[in-house]
Amino acid sequence: MSSFKTIEWKDDRVLMIDQRKLPSEEVYFECLTYEEVAWAIKNMVIRGAPAIGVASAMGIALGAIKSKRKDKVEFLAELKEISTIISKTRPTAVNLFWAVRRMMDLVEENKNNDIDSIKAGLVDEAKKIYEEDIEICRRIGRVGNQLINDGAVVLTHCNAGALATAGYGTALGVVRAAVEDGKNIRVIATETRPLLQGARLTAWELDKDGIPVTLITDNMAGYVMSKGMVDAVIVGADRIASNGDVANKIGTYSLSVLAKFHKIPFYVAAPISTIDYNCSSGGLIPIEERDIKEVTHILGNKITPDVKVLNPAFDITPNENISSIITEKGIARAPFIESLRALVH
């Protein structure tokens, strides 16, 4: 388990470590309303698909208990509005929509109950999603550990660690499980432009937990692979199509091409909830376009001239570039359309 809390429900508030401030400040962002949770998701106070799912569930629960509605019909209508607002915060990470749907399914199942019991049920469900996520990530780690050899150097991109989940991590969960198993594991972390999640977050949490990490700029990945310095690449995912195409942080696709060329295994670690079985291929996954200032500015300082800027937050890694997809229910391999389906049947 990590030595910090990414998100927690405490005294009818949602607390989340402010990932915009790391690594220079370790401060917590307090949400008293669902609007504040939605703002935090949209503005990257919290990020990472599983963590966004947990935050979404807690946001709905928070909105429910803070509701002043006494009429059942009005209360249920307000919950629907809250779920819609939270659903519009980030378009790519499917865990967000999975968590919102799970919370609203609970509302539907209990719509004949009184308002107070519905509120209590939603709080309990949000806490359950949080606890489940930690256990799911631990299982992902145990499953993925079998793919990692003692002494391995693992390259990872962006942050798919404790900061991206309720607490243990997906890609870094595999690393943590290997370390807990007594293996000597080292990590190479890409800086991950434009928001530097690898430099600010991955390097911070690995260093904090005593796991050896070397930071490189994104354009050094080909060099370290060509020098035989990488034994495996492990990344997380924001959405996985039913055919095994993966949407993850921009730059993941490039790493998969480099890994394939250098014959380095390329693994994706993610919970079953990240698989969108209704999406047939990566081409159908919406790609979030973010504010150009994320590219033109660093720490508030402008670094570019006034030119056109493109800032997609994610790219699609085709299934043929992926060696295995690691989930809490097992490892999926090509043909992914069959192996991913088998995980839930």
C-alpha cells in the first residue's frame, strides 16, 4: 500500500491529494459539494481512470447527502442532474461513466425507499467502490507479477500508480507486487509532457515508497530501449475497446511502436471496469482535447511563441502492439476480442 491517500471520504467530505501541486507541495483539496468534486476532476486535481471513477461515485454521494429536497420526485431528479454534470467532466476515461452508472443503478433499485435510506445507500456504495478499487489493484499486481522477472527494469509512462487509483496502482501495482515478492525491480519513468505526470507524480510516489526510479524525458525512450536498458513496458489505460485497442496518455502509442521494434514486451494493466465492451475499436473512443496553455506554459510561465497548438490528452495503441492486458481476473492475450470477453464469462 502507498504511504499516502489519493482520495478518501471523511466526515461527509471528499478529500483528495492535490496532484496539481505535487511534488513541491503535499496538500489536500477538500470538497464540500458535488460541484467541487466535478471541478476537481475536470481540472486534474485528481486524475487516472480508476481514481476518477472513485471520485465520481463520491461526488454523487456527496450531492445526495447535501440535497435539501424533501419531495422524492424532486430528489431523484436532482440526483439525475448531478450524475449528468459529473459525467461531463472528462470524456475518455470509461471508469467515470461506469461509476456513475453503478451509483444511479443503485438509485433506481431503491427508488421506492425513503430519501434518507437512499442517501445512506449511496454513501455506502461510494465507500464500497473505493475499497473494491484497492483490492482490485492488488489483484492486478499479483496477476502481473508473474510477467516480471527478478532484476527487471520496467519503463512506464504517465502515472498509473497509487495516485491514479484509490491507493495501490495498476501499472505501478504490478511493480509494487513484484517488489513485495522480494524481486529487485527498477523503474524508468518518462516525464510525460505536457503536464509532466511522470516527472511530478510517478517519480514522486516511487521515491516516496523507496522503489528505485530513473526519470527520462519522453524523447529518450528510444535511446534507452536501443541500449538494452528496458526489459518491459507497463502502462495503464483510460479505456480499452473490446478488440484490445487501448486509449492511454498521449505518447503511449509511440512507446508501443518502439517496444515492438526492439522486441520488448508491452503490457497494459487495468481493471475490468476500464474495458468498454460496447466499443468495438479504438477509433470509436473519444479523445479529450485540453487547454492549449498546458502546452504553451510550464508552471505558469509561457515557453512558446503565439502559434497554433494541438493538445490531445490521449492516443490509441492498436492491439497488435500489445503483448498482454493484465486485469484483476487474469491476463488477456491476442486474439483480445476473445480473451477479454472470456474474462467476464
